[in-house]
Amino acid sequence: MLMSSFSDYDAFDSELIKGAVLVSGVFDVRPLTKTSTNDSLKLTEEEAWRLSPMSLVDDIAIQSRHRHIIIAVGEYDPPEFRRQSGEMEK
């Protein structure tokens, strides 16, 4: 939603979306390629990167320059979640 310009939707006012709250997300899918989860997904590292919100962070920043974005992570979340949230915040 943050990447949408909504120009194709005549009835939708893009100003209605004032911001977003991203909570403990997987923003970089690449680490999953080295886990058993990828046995089912069968993603290459390149595919995982293309599917990662972190690969779009510059575009998200441009599209959302007038929106407030909060990135939250739990104190007891796994280190990888905390790392990715910190990277997404930059």
C-alpha cells in the first residue's frame, strides 16, 4: 500500500492513507533461503530480494514522504527481527 500511487483508482483519494505501522516484519526475505522454510518456497537469493520490502526502501521513502511510518519491534523478538527493523528504519 505504501508503494501505491493510486492514480489508477478514480474513486480513491491517496491522501486518506496518512501512515503505516510496521510491526516485527520480515523486511528482507533472503535469510529464509538458508532455512528449511525454503524447502517449500524454493526461492533463489535474487528472487527473495525482489520480494523483500527492504529492496524497495528508497521507493517507499519517496512515495511516503508525506506519510508517517512507525517501525516497531518487540523487546523479546528474535535478533533477526530486531536487525531487520533497524535496517528498515535507516
